[in-house]
Amino acid sequence: MNKAVKNILSYSISFLPDKFYSHVTFALRHKRLPNHNKTDYFNDMMVHKKLTDKSIELKKLVDKYHVRSHIEKEIGSDHLIPLVGVYKDPEEVNFEELPSAFVLKMTFGAQNNLICTDKSTLNWEKQKTIINKWLKYDAYKRTREWQYDGLEKRFVIEEYISDAQGKTNDYKFWCFHGEPKIVQVDVDRHNRHKRNMYYAENFEFIDDLYIGHPHSKEPIDMPENYQEMLNIARKLSTGHEFLRVDLYNIDGKIYFGELTLYPDNCNIKMRPLKYEKIFGNMLSIKS
């Protein structure tokens, strides 16, 4: 389903209550309805959690500005990507003072980001119009993830980070009950996106598991300070039934990316399907 059709469909069913909306979008993705009772499928369990877990703490974890204070307290400010500023309106941004490369992110959802690797090629006037459109996006209404409801509409600009080869590999630790079990490594995200999945404990490649993108043909080596990344993921996920902790490793320096409560809004496709059960068996959700 292309993005335009998806947007039209999402708008046409936006009047539905959270549960029915979530069930419709789930069925369109998985060709079945979620099972809330005695299921061992990962996505089904996450839908149940999404619709029932309304802890106020979740809001600070997904606000991309407020979460910085949480990260500083838990693991220290050295792991934060340098912040240029936080804004409510693109007119507040002094474009001339921005670094030559930067990343612009909405603070209240998982979409609508700008990665600028060369400021001289960016049409800022055109981009301001796009940003104003992004600021009107209702992440809660489009996902029914409760933690987005009522978040302040802002955006942050951070410095752009990359390693000596110009790469920004993304390490996403799938943590179950405070323990990283799976690590997803995304490479070349903006040019022929590849994704490898590993068992987190020993960085063992899961060569038959595909989630959304093909495998990287080039081997991905385990970072030398991988154990430190595991420890950070453990610390940040402690007390959570499930939390995905996204980190970057830039020439040996570990940076925090974001925290994700419900990967792909509980609509992540795992192939083969057996991994839905393998992941589900790692998880225990309160009824």
C-alpha cells in the first residue's frame, strides 16, 4: 500500500475509537485481527499493551526534547547528540547560524524528519512550509498510541553525526523486561536501506529473519565497545516490559537516538512468521 493510499485510508477511519481503529489498521497489515487473549504473537501482545498501558511516564520517553533530560540523568550528557535548539515555529530558526549539516526532528512523533548533510543545497523557505505542515501532524490520531496524545508541538535541531566513512549505523536494541535480546542494525538508511537482525547477547546474525528491508551484503562487525552499548540498553529499559533502545556508535563513541515503545505501531512484519512467536515468547504482558 503506497503512502498516499495509506494516508487517505487512515483519514477515512479516523472517527473510530482507539480499539477499532487499531484493529482495522492491524488487519490491513497482517491480514488478520489481533488476538488479545492467550496469544504468543509479538504484535498481538503489543497491541494489547498499546491499548491498556497509559502510564504518564511514557510521555516523557517519546518527547524527543524532554527525553534528553531523562537520558542525561540515567547515562550522562556525553551520550546526547549536541542540540542546536528547540523551536515551536520555523520562523524562530536563524538559518545562517545552523551548522553545515544537521538533523531536524519533530518532538511528538516518529515521522517527519529532515536530514541535511549540506546546508548550502537546502531551500530553507520551501522547507519552512513543509515544517509547518509537519507541526500539524496528529501522531496520536494516526497511531492511537496514547503517549502521543497532548504532546506539545515542537521540533529540535541536532548536529549531524557520522563516522569516518560518513556512515551513521543505527543499533536498535529490542529489550524485554530490561534485558536486550535482539539488536536490529540499520545501515544506509537513506540510500538502499539494509537491515540485519542479531541475537543481542553474542551479536549472532539471524540470517533467515527479514523485517522490512533486505540484509546488508557487507558484513557488519560487532563494535569494540558493544558491551557498553548492551549495558546502556539494560539501564534505559529497566522497569519496562518492552522498550526498544536506539543507539549510534560513531567511531567508538555511543550516542542515544530514541526510545520506541511499539515498533511500527504494532504493525511490524516479521518473515518468516515463526519469529512473531519467538519474540512473543520473550515477552510477558500484564492483562
